[in-house]
Amino acid sequence: MTKDLDKLSLAELKQLRKDVDAAIASYNDREKAKARAALEEKAKEFGFSLDDIFGKKTRRSKTVAKYRNPNNASETWSGRGRRPNWLEDALKKGAQLESFLIR
């Protein structure tokens, strides 16, 4: 099925891009799974698991946002590390840190 892209609306083009991105991600996931299975089989031939060879990966949990920018909800801060510029600017203008708490 071939679509003439010039005839699609902006919404249709964005949906098409979203669908293509999802298809690419799905393809990559399937290929990674195949590669992992092949590597696990090869390691097993030698009497090992992939964890034996590469070590078990531990993932640090992502910190939870504690503060949010009221002007842009996508900007958050966990309270760890350096304060973001949006928060520093607001504090310099007299805002209180507590007013940015996520409740």
C-alpha cells in the first residue's frame, strides 16, 4: 500500500511518523531478542550464562521528582544535585522553595 504523502493532512503525517517509529522500535526489540538468544545459546555451549560472563546489571531506580515548575510541568527536580535554572531564577525573584513542592 503506497500513500501519496502530499495528500495527507498534518495529523495523518504525524500519525504515520508515530506508526513508523513504533514499527522501528518493535523491529529493533525483536532483533535484540534474537541476538540475546543466540548469545545465551553460545554461552551455554561453554557452560556459562550471560550473567556469568558479563555480570548481572543492576539498575538504579530513577529518583522521584519532588519539585515542579508551575510554568512548565515537564520541568521537575528531585531535590538532588544542582538546582535547575528555572528554580534558581524563581528563588532569586523571591519565591519560596516550598511553593514548588509536588503534593
